[in-house]
Amino acid sequence: MAFSKMVPHRAQHFLECGIEECERNCEFYCNPCHQRLCKQCSEEHLKSPENKNHEVVHYQQRKRQLPVEKCKIHPTKDVDMLCEECQVPVCSKCVTQKEHRGHIFTDLETIYAEKYADFQEDIAKIQDYFLPTSQDLQKEIKKDSSEIKHIMDNIRTSMKTEGESLKSLVDTVISENMKQLDQIEHSLLEDLNTQDKTMDDYITYLNNLVKELHRCLASTETQKLMCEKKPKIRSIPETTKPVTPGFTAGQYSKSDVTKLLGKIHAHNTKAEKREIRPIESVYNTAMKPTHKQMKEDRKKSDKKQTMSLSASVTKVREFNVPGVDCVFHVSLDQSDRLWISDNNGNLVQTDLQGNVIQKIKTSYGYGYHTVTQDRGLIFTDKDKKVINRITQDNNITEFIKTGDWTPLSIHSSHINGDLLVGMTTYREAKVTRYNKTGKELQNIQRDNKGQELYITPSYITENINGDICTSDYDKRAVVVVNKSGQHRFSYTGQKSLFDPYGICTDVLGHILVCDGYSGTVHLLDQDGQFLSLLLTPQQGVRSPCSVCVDDENNLYVGQTTTILTMYKYIQ
């Protein structure tokens, strides 16, 4: 049967198969018949000789059925074609009319399906990019308003502080001047008081001298008066006039005070435009199911469209990986090379025969390394809280600093090259998206009810529809969100305890995850429905902890031993 590599853009409500008496979930759609089909019925449908050339696609890629519209000229006929020359819808009888003779006609249902897909694409763009981006800009504007008020309050406080400081200096200078003036006044008054006392004494002396002279004049004894000596009058004591201080008024102007108190400077620089993240960062047009793209994908991917799960899992090979204590995580480098790490910080690159090409010592972790589209290795250092990059010439450089967040798991998107990083702090956890240059694009932390999505995102990967799939050991769940960060589902295992470890996806959109508790590998569809235990202890698997699928659909499974095993499970 034909499978398409395109997948639903959004989660759908449950749909039943359209075959009578079949109550299974609808997964596929026959475009010529406009019939909903489950997987089993789609296979039966294509086995029929009259249906063998029918186009059966994933339900979300279905060709939309043309609404029934009667021809205005021929009311008994349905409009089902488009006249390319006149650009008008017509019925089968219209094409025989002379006004359309020689014209080219196109299947109207095909045109309708293309238009429908284009409009769906525009809706998805608005919902996934334009609305969230606009809302983010609005939040930024409100944040700027709050920051403006905070900045202005700080400036006001600084201005008041400057004024108080100047007032304090003015009070200090005036106080010092007053003190100096008091000292001068005290000294001058003290000197004048001394001079005043001297003059008091001198005046007393003069008054006493006058009395003495009057007494002599009053004497009746002439002889005694004649014998009296004329007194010598003492000179008037010298006194000095006080020299008073002067006061020179301060020389200042408003501009001088402005210099002292500071001045408001309005920036003349042109306001910087807010950065709008590119649409490619959240919306990959290659993932949108337009009719034209679906046809191109079908032409390019005929082989992939015919793939399905094998009846059984087949072991292809296994080999011992030297230089590690166990195979805790596997990243695909090239078709014949792998990066393998244990839980002690040993990271080795090997070929498929187990020959070590190079070895790096890192901080230990779980799913902490990934290979980018340009074949460079990216790995986290949770101790230094950085993400490192090693290029093909083996130079290790610090790529991204994660601040207070400890990076645990990382995955390089095969769709657009973005980096998805699972991180934790003391009490929080999140998944952050970076672009190829290390610029932060998105943070995913809570669901639409405000509940925390993650506790310890130990392994992370991306499905073919852009879903971000995280294996969270402490939450004992596989947590899946869409590329916009909206929670789609959480898978918590089958009845018994569930200890999720390594996780990956395949070309059909399946999710594969290791369960350390039961020693199995679970296989889910892209909507979180359990399909089967792909590998169990009965197949020789004891303690799987890492999984990955290469471009040839080979499944690699690592365990808590140094053995890496390759399986084939897709045909």
C-alpha cells in the first residue's frame, strides 16, 4: 500500500473507518473513492484489481471532495471542470458548447484540493507563526512599558538624591561661613571691649584728677598752693577702629546649578525596530501539505511510501564497543559511523565493526549528544552549563551558554537544523529551541493549564511532523508537544511501571522508546497509541537504554553492556 511521508499538522478527533461494520480508527483515505479507511481496510481496498491504481494517502493528505454544485446552464449536471481559457467552472455538457470548443479543461476537484490545501497552509501559518509572534511582540511592548516606568522612577530618585546632596553641601558651606563669621565677630568685640575698658579707666583717671585739682584750688593756704606741683596729664590711650569682614556673593547661574544637579538627555538616536523572528524558525514550509508538494513528495518518495512494519524484527548484526562501559546513547554520524556514550562521560566514535575512530572525555549524561545536518557533533556539558560543538576537523568550541539552566538532552532537527535542548534548574525543567547559529527561539515549559510538562528531560528527539518527543525518567513518561509547544499527549507505559530511557522516531512517524523496568522497546504511533513491544527479553534484549534509526531504516539498540545490536523492522 502507499504511505506518504507527510503527516497531520494538528491532532485530529477520532474518526472511524468508513467501511460498513468496521469500527477501527480511520488512518487513511482513498482519493478516487473519497473513502475513509483504517490500515487493514486500506490494504484490502488496494488488493482489489479495480482499486489497485487508486491513490491511498494518510487521512490528513486526502484530496478534499468537491462540493456538489449544479451547472447554471445545465441544471441536471454537476460542475466538475474548469475551463482554463475562460477561467469558469463548467459541467461535462458545457465542454461540448461552441463557446468552449478547443479550450483546455482541468479537473475542478484537483484545483479545489490545491486551493483548500493553500488556505489550510495560510491558517497554519497564522496560528503557528503570525499570531504567536504578534503576541510575543505585544508582550515585549508591555514589558518595555513596565521597564520605562521603572527607569523613569530610578531617574527621579537620582535627581532627588542629587538635589539632597547639593542641599547638604550648601548647608555645610553656609554653616562653615557662619562659624567663621562668629569667630571674627567674637574677636572684634573682644578687642572693642578691651578698648572700652581702657577708656573707662582713663576717664576715671581724668575725673579723679579734676577732683584733685579742684581740691587744691579750694585751699586757703596760699603758700601751700604755691608749693603744689602742676600734675602731668597722661595722654589719651590709643584705640583702633575694627576692620569688619566683607562678603563676596557667589557667582552662579542656572546652567551652573544644572551642571551640579545633572541634566536630562533625550536620546536623538533613531528607535531600533523590534526584531521579528523569521517564519522559518517556527514554520517549515516543506512540512505543509499543499497539493503540489504532496505530488512532488509522492514522486520523490515512492520507495518510502510503500514501507510498512515487518512481521517480525530481524537481527542484522551486533558488535562490542570498546572505550565505553555501556551504550547509554547513540547518535548517527554517517551511514557507517556512530557516536556512542556511556554514563561515565566516555564518548567514542566508531564504525560498524566496532573500531574506535576517536574518543572524547565529557561530563556524563543520558541523551546529551547529537549530530547536525553538516555532520558536526554537538554535546552538552552539564557541569559548566554550556553546549559544545566539535567540527569535522576535531576542534571543540563552546557554542551556547545556558546560564542558570543545566542542559541534559539535545537533538539536532533533521527538518530545519534547529537544536532542541532539555534543561533543568533546581525546581524547573523546560525544552529550549535554538537555531543553527545558537540563537534562542522558543521555550517550552508548561501546558495550556499552566502545569509543568517536564521534570528531567533525559532524552529528546523530533518526529517527522515536527512533534518534540521527550523521554522524562523522573516523570515516568514520554511527553510529546507539537512544534508550537502545545502539549499533545503523554505516554506512561502499559499497566506496569514505566522507566523511559532512549527515544527515537522513524520514517513512518513511529515513536520508539526504551523501558528500563520491563527491559523492552515500546512502539507507538505518532499520536501516542501503543502498537506493540517491538523488542522483549525473549528476543535477547535485557536492559535497553538507547535507540536510533538510520537512513536505511536500520534500528540500533544499546544496552547496559558494551554490545550494540542492529535490527531490521521496516520493509
